[in-house]
Amino acid sequence: MATLSDVKPPEAVLSNDEILRYSRHLIMPEVGMEGQQKLKAAKVLCIGAGGLGSPLALYLTAAGVGTLGIVDFDVVDYTNLQRQIIHTTADVGRKKLDSAADKLTAINPFLNLRTFDTKLTSANALELFREFDIVADGTDNFPTRYLVNDACVLTGKPNVYGSIFRFEGQASVFATEEGPCYRCLYPEPPPPGLVPSCAEGGVLGILPGLIGVIQATETIKLILGQGDSLAGRLLLVDALGMKFRELKLRKNPDCPVCGTHRTITALIDYDQFCGIRGQEEPVFGGLSLMSVEELKKKLDAKADIFILDVREPHEYQICHLNGYLIPLGDLPKRISELDSSREIVAHCKMGGRSAKAVAFLKQAGFTKVYNLTGGINAWADRIDTKMPKY
Amino acid sequence: MPQIQIPSPLRQYSGKQASVDVPGNTVGEALAGLVSRHPDLKRHLYADDGKLRAFVNVYVNDEDMRYLQKEATELKDGDTISIVPSIAGGR
């Protein structure tokens, strides 16, 4: 990281107002005037203004990072507010970029904020990354994780990584000059559907705070050239047990993007790499779909149809369709409770788990089994708008 | 006896347990013991050809078993095996 720490352009001179603002930094020998000028000269790109992006952007801005870029194309919704602390209730419906810009410029008017209202893609990532010193990854899916990693390796920018699921988080610094990259840790993504997203599996609201602040800390250390970075280490955070552990990460000499015999020298199609074609469509049970409108019609006509709810009991408590509850994980051992001669429509929250249930039941010989497209959320959107949505 | 740490996404298949003590002289034996005790875990850890899935990393204490002797890595009493699957959440 020597190259980054040596940068001290002449324009990074602090005004008297800035000296007062950063007083608690300036009196620390590890930061001081020189460190604060490095922060002011630094350009950090934050991918996403969501759970991880909120604390990241807020703290980097407060700390005096001079140029902050944010890439996001999303709009604030009510389900974001439990954890995405840069957005408020009044921001629901606004662009996350606009909402974030208000808070960040209010915290620090000296910030040079650059917003990019776009999805990060193989077509724009390299050009974008080249304009910054460090990239902080706050995305939420495997294709973008691999895209951010590869683009960081190809442009030589450190990738400050964090990811979260339920009560657990991971953090590291990838793609430094000597250190390993994300592909050294995970050469291949899991097949789609096997690892639930936060929208399917949930996430404790404070967890992105914990992990995002760790990412902000690592970013600031890289800029200052101080301390021991997480490069070469994977930090595991278990909030339920409140345990922090670390594992050794090694640079894989056979890594296709940063190893000695590189096969990936340009960005690829990451949706294809991660096995995703089309948006969030279940990969199996494709032909046996039922829309919420069809189900409503059948129920109104008192047709003989059995509703199988494959969610968890705590989700049933939020809302239900009077379905018969067998959580997906219990289905194999409780399959005898189902009557294969009846027409069965399986549903979950959004359609992912029930697609697996349908595939499983078909393998077990069930023929009249359908997946409710869009799950109970589609029912709440289009049939019963009084039903709570989660 | 070696202890295997189960990450939260997989705990629904391990009877909700966060860690399981399993006998075994090697990592391979301990993991085989784990999936025989909790068969639902098997398809999440192993592919159909019987190999460990590529996106599931296994550590012995703080070292990746790929840089030890992989599944033949010998275990000492008190060793901790960690299963660390990839997660991607962030929003």
C-alpha cells in the first residue's frame, strides 16, 4: 500500500474550519496533520448505499475522506429502514443516492461526493474503479461480488470486503499488491438458490452496522498506512455468540485472476458465471407455476386445492393463506402427510423455497403440484392489499 | 475429540447446534461422522460425486485445509474444524 500512503497532493491543505472539525484526529500521532491530509486526498468508491454502505459512507464522510463515490440504482423502501441507517422514513420512495447525499453533505460540507446512478456492470466497472484509490464492497449478491473483485484485481485497487447473513458476518481486504483476492478464498460461487439472500433468510439489523464499521476502519487504515490490515485474514463475526474469530487467507498461486497463470484478464459475464439467467426466476419447477390470480379464482370457485406453506413457523405468524405448514427443511420427513392425488400449490415468501419444494415433490412422484409465483408477497401485492408484507 | 463449528446458514440441518463434537483422526473422517449424524447436511457440503463443494471452505483451527493435507489432514485432540460457506448479503 506504499503507493497510496505516499500520495499527498498539494491541494489537500486543511482550512481552519477543517482543522477544528478534525481536532480529535489531529492530536493523535497515528493520524496527525499528515494523516488527515491523506484522508482528504483519498478517493473511496462505495458500491451500494444499503446495509453495509450506510455506516461505511457515514463514517468515511465524518472522518474526512475527501472524495467519496457511491454506486447505487435502488429506491428506499420500508423494509430497508431496519438497518440502512443513512435513510429515514421520509426518504421512502426516493433514490438511495439522493437520500444518502442529503445526510452526507449535512454531516460534512467539505465532502466531494460523486454519485453514480447505475448498476455496476462489466461494461462500466473498470472505468469507474480507475478514478478511485480504494473500493468498498457493500453489495448483496454473488455476481456483483465476483465483478467487484475481478475489477479491483485488474485495476490494482484494494477491495475492502464485508458480507452478512442473519447473525454472521465476514470481513477482509482483498486484492492488495501482495495479498489474496476473493477468488483465492472462494474460487466458485454456490449454485443459485442454495444460499439464501438476506431477503429470504433475514439479517439482524445491527449486523451491517458492525461489519460496515469494520470496513470503514480498514479503509481508513489503508489510507493512513497505519496498523495491520485484514489483508490475508478473514474476520468472522458471530453476533449471536458475540465471537470474533480470524482465519488465515493465502494467495492461491492457481487463482484464475490473481495467480501466476491468469486465465481471466478481462471482465466476464458474471450472471452466467454464477448460473443466473433472468432475474430471480426459480431454476427448477419452471413449467408448474400458478399465479396468485389463478389461485384466487380457484379458491373463489371452491375448487379442491391444497395450499402447502413451506415457510418457517415464525413467518406463518406474520401472515398466511390458511395453508398447511411444513417448513422446506422438514418436507422430506413429513412427505407422508401430503396426498398426491390432490392438486397442491406450494408457496413461500417470494417463490424460491417453494420452487425447491415443488422440484422435490415431483421427484417423489407428485404430478399435480404447482409453485405459487412470487409467493405470499405477490398475494399481498395483488390480491389482498391489507395483508402485511415482509 | 475434534469440534466442528457449524455456520448459521447450515444450523437448520444440524439440529440447530452451533458446534458438534465428532470423533475422527482426519478432517475427512470427522466430516463423514458429522454427515452420518446429520444426514440433511450432506447435500449442502458434498456434491453428487462425493467431493466437498467448491464454495464450502474447511479450516482446521485458523488454517485452510487446502494448504494442509486437505481431507487427509490429521487432527489432534482439541482441534477445531470450521465450515465457512460463502455469503453475499450486504443490503
